[in-house]
Amino acid sequence: MDSLDTLKLLSSQMTFEPDGEPRINSDTPTCFSPKERDHAFTHPAQLPNGQKIVLLKTLLSSACERDCFYCPFRAGRDFRRATFKPDEFASLFSKMNRGGMAEGVFLSSGVAGGGVRTQDKLLDTADILRKKYQFKGYLHLKMMPGSEKDQVYRAMQLADRVSVNLEAPSTERLAKLAPHKIFIEELLRPLRWVEEIRRSVPAYKFWNGRYPSTVTQFVAGGSDESDLELLNTTNWLMKNVRLKRAYFSAFHPVYDTPLENKPAVNPMREHRLYQASFLLRDYGFDLEDLPFTTESNLPINTDPKQAWAQMNLLHSPIEINQADRHQLLRIPGIGLKGADAILNARRLNRLRDLSTLKKLGIIAERAAPYVLLDGRKSAYQLGLFK
């Protein structure tokens, strides 16, 4: 195989590894020729800072000695594998970057020869990119199970983002997905080390003078866990190790794995988990506020913020002209920017009708049942918002 064929093979399953914020209805970048679009190893992505880039997501190697029950790369599965040497991949990516084909890279790997040895290869690749090829763009490095603290520190010095896939919310649940991974020692500990290093080492010693962000990923529904379990672990990580965000990948079976006959999880469950995690991170919600069912799951058919408002605000609407930011963020249709826009607009005039809210960027039809405007509930008419 030539380098592009190797890259195509190694990138073919990287939909399991999300990164950045999804760009809805985005077009394929015009820098791709038809042949290059067919390779599909790059992805339009919007980073947490709002920057939009074309991101290459790939493995350094699909050879793996681990036998995770859900994973297409698990040991013993019959499929074609490939491996890049660090300098080979760095050279290829540098050419893609200079040619405008990829602006950033998310680099992971199967585990071969142990987590420490595999992590060294990832670090070597990143080091070559930064030093030899002077790459100054976005770099996300995966930390392998069993990585050492010095390796975590080095990854932080080279990358804009580092991550460890927890896969499941606890030791007991992980055993159903990856029986030979150790939840605390192999997976959770590196995330704790990141926070320890942030607290003890000044930011100027890291890439671009900033601490890298940290994320993790869960296989939602893969271990029969509840949404409450997933969000409880997510909430703990956000509060205790400053996790930037959790990614949720709805389980779907992969042929020739032990879980190939397990039913796929409704993708809407993944969507609801994202919504709830953002409520915990950005909107001041607590776990106790979320509308879990008796089975400790989020309702599939209702936005969790909407469900909370129906229970708490429908008969006790919030006065828009008096509410503080925390209260405004509890109202469906009002996001972070919308809450700030309301607070700024109130300094000039009282807000008296839904059309004014709409001009501020509020989804007024969603907010209407839960708010008062100058002491009155507004008569809501669909035609007003067409």
C-alpha cells in the first residue's frame, strides 16, 4: 500500500472517535478533488473556540492486542490492518497540511506492545510534526490505556487537546465492554494526572502557552448502563478534573465481535445525553434537576430542558424583566448568548412582547409558555413567527 491507501484504511473506522463541535449541513471543503473526497479521511469540524477547520482523524496503527467486545480493531478480528511509522505519518500529514487538505489532526492508535510503547510512538509522531515540520495547527492526541505520567505530561506539551476513552461510567460497566481494561488505574488515572499537572506546572511551558483541554468518550448503551450513570460520571469529571466535555457514541454492533448481536441504541439517546451534559456544564443545572425516568434514563421524546420547564415553569413562569442570568438559562429557547442579550437589552427598555425576544435571537415560540413579559403572559400565535 502507498501512504494514501494506508491512511484510507486507518481512517475508515474513525467515526467512532468524534472531536470538535459538529457542523450541521456543512459542505465538503472545496480543496478536495473528487478522488480525495472518496477517501473520506478528513472531516469538517468546528472547534470549541469557534474556529472551523478541516480535521484529519486517523490511527497510527490498527494493530491491537486488546479484545474490547465492541471494537472493530479488537485482537483476533479478521480484517486488514495497517501501521504508519511516526516519521512516515508526520511527512504525509505535513504535505496534506501544506496543500490545504487538512488543517488539524486527531491521532489515536490501536495498542500494540503495551500502552507505554504505543504512547511513545504517538508522542514521537507529534514531536516530529511540531519540531521537524513546524506544524502549528490543532493537534489532538489520544492517551493509551496504561500511559505513564511523564508521557501524559509530554502529550500535554505537544497537543491542544488530550483524551482518554473511558467507554463506560464505572469499573462494573466497563467489564461488559472491555474486560481487560482497568477503569481506575488505566483510564481514569491519566485524566487525574492532567489536572495535577495543570495545578503544578505554569501554562507557558505548554504548547502555545495554554493548557490542553481534556475530553473523554462513552459508548452509550454498550454496557447496559443508565443515562444517570453516564451523566453522574461526566458531572464528576467536569467538577474534579476540569473535563472540557464528554462525547457519547450510541452503541451499534460491529460484525465479528462478541456484541455483534446486541441491538443498536437509538441515536436520539446520544442526542439527549449531549443536551443534558451541556445543561450540567453551561446552564447551571444539577443532576437532581434532570428529568430522569423511573429507569434512570432521560426521556427520548423530549428535550431535557423542555421537560424540566414543563414540570417547574409551566404554572410558575419567569418574569423576563426581573430574572437573573441563572433563571434565564432555565427557560427553553434561551441559550447562553440569548441570556446575555436579554440582560443588555433590559438596561435600555423593558421587554414587553415576544417579537422583541425574537429580535434578540431567542426562540420565542419555545420560551412563550414559560415566561412573563412585563407581568403578562403573551398570546402566542404561530403565524407571528413564520
